[in-house]
Amino acid sequence: MPKPPHNWGRWGSDDQQGALNHLTPAAVLAALGAAREGRVHSLAMPIRGATSGPAPTTVPHLAGRPLPQHFMSIDGGDYAAGVRAAGARIADDALVLSPHGTTTHMDALCHMWAGEELYNGHPAARVRSYGATRLGIEHAAARGVLARGVLLDAAAHRGVTHLRATDRIGANELAAICARDGTDPGPGDVVVIRTGWPRVWTEDPAIYGSGQPGLAADAGRWLAERDVVMVAMDNAAIQGLGADGRSSEDADDDLHLTLLWRSGIHLAEMLWLDGLAEALAEVRRSDFLFIAVPLPIEGGTGSPINPLAVL
Amino acid sequence: MPKPPHNWGRWGSDDQQGALNHLTPAAVLAALGAAREGRVHSLAMPIRGATSGPAPTTVPHLAGRPLPQHFMSIDGGDYAAGVRAAGARIADDALVLSPHGTTTHMDALCHMWAGEELYNGHPAARVRSYGATRLGIEHAAARGVLARGVLLDAAAHRGVTHLRATDRIGANELAAICARDGTDPGPGDVVVIRTGWPRVWTEDPAIYGSGQPGLAADAGRWLAERDVVMVAMDNAAIQGLGADGRSSEDADDDLHLTLLWRSGIHLAEMLWLDGLAEALAEVRRSDFLFIAVPLPIEGGTGSPINPLAVL
Amino acid sequence: MPKPPHNWGRWGSDDQQGALNHLTPAAVLAALGAAREGRVHSLAMPIRGATSGPAPTTVPHLAGRPLPQHFMSIDGGDYAAGVRAAGARIADDALVLSPHGTTTHMDALCHMWAGEELYNGHPAARVRSYGATRLGIEHAAARGVLARGVLLDAAAHRGVTHLRATDRIGANELAAICARDGTDPGPGDVVVIRTGWPRVWTEDPAIYGSGQPGLAADAGRWLAERDVVMVAMDNAAIQGLGADGRSSEDADDDLHLTLLWRSGIHLAEMLWLDGLAEALAEVRRSDFLFIAVPLPIEGGTGSPINPLAVL
Amino acid sequence: MPKPPHNWGRWGSDDQQGALNHLTPAAVLAALGAAREGRVHSLAMPIRGATSGPAPTTVPHLAGRPLPQHFMSIDGGDYAAGVRAAGARIADDALVLSPHGTTTHMDALCHMWAGEELYNGHPAARVRSYGATRLGIEHAAARGVLARGVLLDAAAHRGVTHLRATDRIGANELAAICARDGTDPGPGDVVVIRTGWPRVWTEDPAIYGSGQPGLAADAGRWLAERDVVMVAMDNAAIQGLGADGRSSEDADDDLHLTLLWRSGIHLAEMLWLDGLAEALAEVRRSDFLFIAVPLPIEGGTGSPINPLAVL
């Protein structure tokens, strides 16, 4: 039987916001104040639909996932080919997207659970094939995430470009990074953790999926105890993945269960953090304004996001 | 031959940002300062995929457009039905989306043009069926839009719940609203204009598509002259639409051409503004922090967005 | 409690073919012999993806269903616009399709049921969100449907272009049509029934969905008793639909339950039968070679089909 | 400059059927007569949508192509989870498909060309981003393909399970197989050629895409000279592919250009032929009734098909 829930009932038995409840107006104002210079960095990987030729996919993703597809329904070529239009000409398109494992995205609280109940005791049976009728991503979309962001750069801490697939980041390491940087992530903060893992895609895409570095179980509990609002990483699954592409933690240790399910802490994966890490290092800071605005997909298990960091 | 371009070359012949160039770090800091209380409002309509029964679509949209589709690829029902999972259980989904005319979205600068060239002289032939290789929405996604927002509430100005389908908002009316509110939208601002039109969907969906209120041609030029960064409205096409669902302006007067094409001013449509209008009226303000973060869809003609207003 | 099943166990407790079991090699040869002249007629409605402008959808469909979407991922316009290709040039496309209610399609035996069991007692819980693990359309795709087809033209029988929305075709009427035509549909036959209903789409699309003619409950039982292989019609739901777009039959009388669920008789809807009816009338026949080949969509609840009639 | 066209104008300057013109009523009757026993074999690979876990794709396909996606929009799990339905319960689904390179499919005549004109001189500019307005697959769907099929089993001829990636089948080899089998494919026939290549997917998916066996240029011309209606193979591109996944033939030798473009001969790829080869060998035959019925996708560049062989 998995460990008892950490935050259930804390914000009421009907709550569907989880730790986003920390983002009061005062917290939002304080978050906005974390921006000192006004320099904006996008933390998203590009969304590239598959192409028509045998081109390899050039964006890191988990193997076997349905990849983004992007189609133009009318475009410049049509006019070059003879379509006539009085006045304005138009380009229009469509996107097919399964965000988990394929692009920078945010998990809804309904994304993972154990047993018969979702976070805060909502029945798992409420997650239907036409959508999750509880804890869908639209609840996070209602006000987005405007919070103070804190970067914990595990790759820099270890003096490497990127961690190895078998590396796990434990609570002690997170504490050491904080001590080194003089930061202290707490209630209402978004903790952004860098492994550097997307770098390996350019070396060899096959390496990307054959295991991934991630947080160890005690690191998840460490973050939960600090009452953070959200954890965002540049790997695909927060916790590490083995060579088979699967996690090995049991229900007590699974990071998604510790954070999403027990604590109502939202997660974001597959961020691109190298630019941010460099920019923060230049000004010897590790905190910034973090902005993530999921789409209000009713009943969604997550949303693609383009998170911004404002220094 | 359409009128000569307004902002072409202003930020260099290769520029693909248009008026977003106004959003310097200083402008971003000033924008963040427009938030006084930290109260956040989402300005997006929900994204609801079609359902399996004969349920009517409950979100306003232009008739004939490909509507959002949302599918769960695994959900709670699977576990209720007997799927076994050691440890964590998971819900996963997919989204099919053609944002123009179906949901709250932002237009890229490649979305509309006249003749053979896009904004700033980029060849229209660069808009290919696998994406726009110039002026795609990823350029706006690079830093999103963090700007001071100014609400011009045309419906409140006229003392009505919503404008009529045949109503057009002219430059004089925008000026009058500004005078009444004591606002002065200028360089780097996002002008948000309310018609109240989405309200009619609940009265009768058929009315929604049989014409729409919008800006008159001179209002577009008035906004362009003020060097705004972006224009966002709660109608579907910025300009009005006739009973046939089409615009009647010629190339000189078309609002998309005036703003996107000539001036490099981004557009957003199908916002939900009623909640924001009410909140601003309560505190007798009309300006706020406006946040819009499109997805980095490479070569995209637009992106769904969940714009936020922070008061 | 719905009536006890008609064909459960008839072909073994594991059977997933239902009445398709009638299509032995001998039956297939006999079916091929039903073609006398070699004239081929397609019985499918066109598949038209939504377009980019405000064009109305021109193919009959049930309101609220997710309509077909068709996108070119590379096309002639790209080459006109300057894409260079040594040698061959290529056009490529994608299709998004939810066949039920939107196009000519065949229902799998898993498509509908009552209670906890599908046809032949297979557990309904086997129909998962990643597909139906029992009775998916791939079972019908294994050998397709090559059978003798018999047209029962209810519209011609009533001397009308098309039935009215409230019309229901009962067993007596089917028997009368057979007597008039000198046909006797029996084991292994596919019965094709014409209402003429698609004609109303061109008169007024709004009429198409505000009720539909169809079979009455006793007609379903009449067909089941004759051991037919499949029933194919030009309406959207076999049974009639009320003004609200829903069926009014209870579980005992529901035609899908009578045919698919109790009898393992496959169904096809939204055929186009006017051309076939005319061709058969010219040669004073009502039987032909019927060919329907669903796609092997594993776990599918149905498939788009392009049924052929060979006279 | 590519070689002059072979069949242009042969069936009139407006013709969009190409060699399908051979399938007269008499030819169709003769084709039906090729079925002796009534045993039906499907020649299609299964269509499996991607799943939610890290499952590998289990159906051969060309790397980098957008793979099939299959989603249930309502299923048995919903009812197990508590959805109530008076009477009938329903399962419904959606399919996203880019057929070329991902599933058993048929190419339309608009799929490939050289220069500015499609087969029979139709302007390539007519292939628009909303569909091909000439030579779309709907022309083949009008009557499908009911023809005598002839299997030329190159793998059996060479005494191997499957050809090697670098193997090319030349005209001499086709002639030798015919001589050995006592067959003589001619006008109106569908030639089905087996390489055995899909077998390698089970050995190692990586091998499948690193080159493929196929027809040599002179084999294409040999088939065109015999006036066949269609060529169907179990490889992905008719001609061979190099280790880079691309063809190496120039415009004069490209098999798609020889067959589709010059001769109006339709193509089908990614068939599964092992079962058919075995069944034919057992009865010492090589001809059968061949049935291929593409979907009437207006303006489509191809269609998924479930080809049948009836012995």
C-alpha cells in the first residue's frame, strides 16, 4: 500500500488546484518582483511536425510516442500555383499533439495516481475517455503559474555538460546546490532542475531514450516538504528511466506519485534549460520570474507549454 | 495595388519580430509593474474536443472550421475495466487543433498578406505546406508577449452587453473610450478590445456566425499609428464579418493587412473578456500586465494561447 | 433486462466473426457469381476534409461529430513556390477520421452492446481506451465481406424520392418489397436498404440531422431471423432518429443491439444508394455482388469503407 | 529532361484513370472468374495506433514518417468507471493516418511526377494544399480495382526468405519467374511482386529502414510495356532504397515516374504477401482475383487499403 497522502485535504476536500493554492495575489506580486532586468528566455523545445521525406526527427522525444504532426491547410504555395484571392491571402494550419514525452509540457494532477483515487481523493474513475472530469489541466490554466523560479543546476554542480543516464539526483545534492547558490526554495516557488540531458540527442538520438537521469526518491520528498508549487526539469519523466525506457521505483518512491499524487505539486518536463543556466551564471543568480501558462484543455492530462524565465 | 507598407524595414530587412521589437527589457519591466494587486485572470475560451454523442459544440467558433478534437489514449476507465499496473496508473491524451476560428489564438505575421510578399518583404513563397519558413509563430514564442495591456471596452462604452453583428468600431470611438478612461495606448502596449460578441453563443449559436462586429478600417490605422505591439479582441477576425461569414474590406482597409502585414503588429482573436472587464471596472482601471505565450510551433501560422491579465 | 442473445455460442464461445461465418469459400464463389455484367458502382460518400475558408461542409453527416480533416504535407504549390527536387516531385497527405456519423463506414461488433458483455459474451471491459481487445474491426478485415447483395428500396416502394424523417420501415414492408422484387434474402446475404435520406442534404442540411428515417424494431428481428451477414443502409444509424438526433428504442428494440449485439450481424451506414438503385431498376434486378473491405484497424470500433456493388 | 510519356493521351487528354481504363465490365467478369475456390486472403498489414507506454512500434514502416494514431473517444472502461447509459452502450474512435510509408496503401496518380505536369499532362499546380484537384485517389475509388492478380515471388525464385536490402529485381528476373510459373501478365492484370522484406522487421526494425530491395528500372519498363493495371509490392517504395532511406534512380529510371507518371499505372506498397505466397504454392497457381478498394478521399495522394486475394 503506497504511503499516505501528504497534502490531501489541506486546501479542502474539493480542491483541484493543489500547491497552486500557494499562488496568492501577494505571491504573484512577489514573483513578478523576481525579474530584475526584464530579459526573457523561453524554456521550450521547438514543436516540429513530422516532414514528408525520410528526415530524422530533430527534437528529443521518448521513443514510441505519437509525435507532433503539423499540416498547413492553405499556404503560399497555393497562390504560387494559381489560387486567386481578391485582397488578402492566407495561411492556415493544424496541429496534432500528444504532449507527454514529445514536447515541453506540464502534467495535470490527473496524469498519474495509484489505486482508486487521484490527488485529494478524487475518484480515478472520473478520468474518462472523453477527458478527466476531475483535476484536468484547465484548473491550472485558470490562472497559470506566475511564481519565483529557482534553478538548481545539477550538471554544473557536477562539472559536466550533462548527467549520465544512470545518474540520480538525491536530496543531499539538491541541498548542496542550494547551499552553494545561496538559495532556499520554499512555499510558492517553482524549482527548475537541470540535468543537461537533451544535449545527448545531438550526439546520438539512440542514447536519449536508453535511460535518462532524474531525481531520486528522497529528492522528491525533499521538494514536497519545502511546499514548492511545481517542479520543472529538462528530462522526460522527472525520475530517471532505465535502459528499457521505464522507471524502476515502486509506488512509495515514484516521483510522479510523491509530487503530483500525494502533494498536488504540478510537474513540467522536457524543458530546455541550457540558455537559462548560462544567463543566470553570467549574473551570478539562480532565481527569476517563472511563467508557465498551460492551455485550458478541458479534461486534459497535460498541456504543451512554452515556459518563460524573466531575469 | 494595396497601400505601401508602414513598418517594413523599420527593424531591419531581415526582421521577423515586427512590433514585438518594442518589448525591450525595460519595456518588460515596466509591463510587470502594471500589475498592482497580483490578481490573475485567464482570457481564454475553454478547449473542448468534440464528444461522442450528438452533443452540440458549446464553445463559440466559426462554422465550417475543423474543430478541436481531444482523445484520451489511456484513462481511469481502463483500470476500472481491469488493466493492471504495478505502482502508478496513468492518463494520457492527444489534441488535434486548427486554432484559427476555433479557439483563443494568436496569429503569426505569416498568417495573412497581399501580393507576393509577407510583412517586411519576406517572400510569400516561403510559406510552404510543411510550414512557414519565414515569420512563423516561433518568432513570437521566443520571448512571448509581456506587455502593458489596455482594455478598450466598446460594449460598455455603448452601454450594451454586446455589440450587434453589423457594428463597426471606428477610430473616433477608440479615441473616445481612451479619453473616458484616461488611458493613452502607445508604443509597446497591447490593446485589448471588447465587443462582448461571445455572449451571443449562449443565446443562439446560429447568430454567432451570421456576421460579427469588429474594428473599422480607420481604427486599424489609428492603432498602427500608436505603435502598439499587439491587438487582441473577443471576436473571431478583428474586423467585422458579414452575414456570409466573410469580410467586406478591400486590401487597403483589411484590418489583418493593416496590422499584421503592413505594421508587423500581432493579433489575437476569440478571447474571453467579460471577466476582465468586470474586474477592471471594479477598481476603476483599464490597464494591467498582459501575458501571451504562443507555443513554438515551427513554421506555424498561429498558436492557441491562454492569455493572462494580471491586475 | 434486454432480450436474450440470438446467436451467442452459435459459432463457438470464442467466436469474433459473428454472421461473417456464413461467408465460406462456397458462399464467396456464389457471391462472385451474382455479378452478371461486370459493371461496378461505388456506394460511398466522398471523404472531404474541412477547408480553410468558411465553406460549408458538403457531405451529409451527423451534427456535432468530429468531421474528416485532410491535410497535404507537401504538394504542387511547394514546387511552384520554389522547392527544388532533383528528379521526382511528390505530394503527400494525412487524414484525421472519426468514421461513425461522418462518412460511409462499417460498424465492428464491439461498437455497441448492453450491460457488461459484448456480442457472444465477450466482456465489455475488454474495450479499452487504446482499442477494443475483442471484436475489433480487424476481425472483419481478415477476409472482408464478399457476398450476394440484395437491394430493398423502400423509397421506390413508397414512390418517393426519399422517406420522411419520421418514417419507419417495418418487417411487413421489407417482406412486401421482397415479394414485389421476387427476392428472398437469406443466410450469407448482405441486405442493402435504401431510404433516399442523403438527398435531403442538398435541399437543406439542417433537415438531415433533425430526425432520420430508419428500420423499425421488428424489421431488425426479421433480418436477424433470415441469417443475413450484414445490413447496410443510406441513413446514419440504421434505426430512425428523432428530432433530437437520438434513437427512442429501448434495449429490446434497439436495432444495433438486435443486429450487432444479439446476432453478430455487422452494419454499415451512410452509404450512397441512388446510383445503384437506378442501375438495378434498369435491368430489373435487385441482387448483385456486394464488396466491403474494412481497414484492419486493430481494436477499431469501425472503419471507413468504400463498398462496391458489381452488377 | 525525363523520357517522353508512355500513355499520355492514350485514353483522352482529360483522362484521370490511367491504366484503370483496362478494367472494362468484361475484364471485371474475367477477373472474378480467376477465383476458383473462394478462399480469401487479406494482404494488409495491421493498422496499430501508437500506444501510451514506451511500447515499440510493431508494424514495419519508414522511419521519420508520421505513424498511425488510434484513439477511442468512448469505450468500455467508461462504463466500468460509472458512466450510465439507458439501453445501448457505445464505443467510438478516431484515426489519424499518413498512409505513405506507414501502412498498406495505394498511390494516386497525383502522388509523384517530374517537372510541371502530372500524368497525362495535368498541371502539377493543381495539387493544392487542400488536396489534389486532378488525379486524386477518388478517381480510383470510383470503381476500385477488381482484376486478375498475378504473383511474382522473387524471394521464392531466389530460394530465400527475403531479398537483401541491396537486391534489385530486373526485367530478366521477372521474365524468368513468369516462365517458371507459366504466367503471362498482360493488359488489365495486377502484378503483385514479393520481396519478403517485411520479415526483417521482426529480426531487427533497424534493418528494415536501412535500405530496401526493389525493382530495377528495366523491370518497371517491362511492366509498363505489358499494359498492367497496377503494381503491388511488399516493400515500401517499389524501387529499392539505399542505406540513407532514399532512392538513387534519376528521373529516367525512377520506378514511380515510369509507372505512375508516364504510364498511369497505379501502385500499392507495404503489402503482406507471405500468406498468399504459401497458399498459392500449395495449389501450384500464381493467379487469383485481386481486389483493392481505396477510400474516396477527394484530392488524396493515396489511400490506406486492405487488398484481398481470392483464390
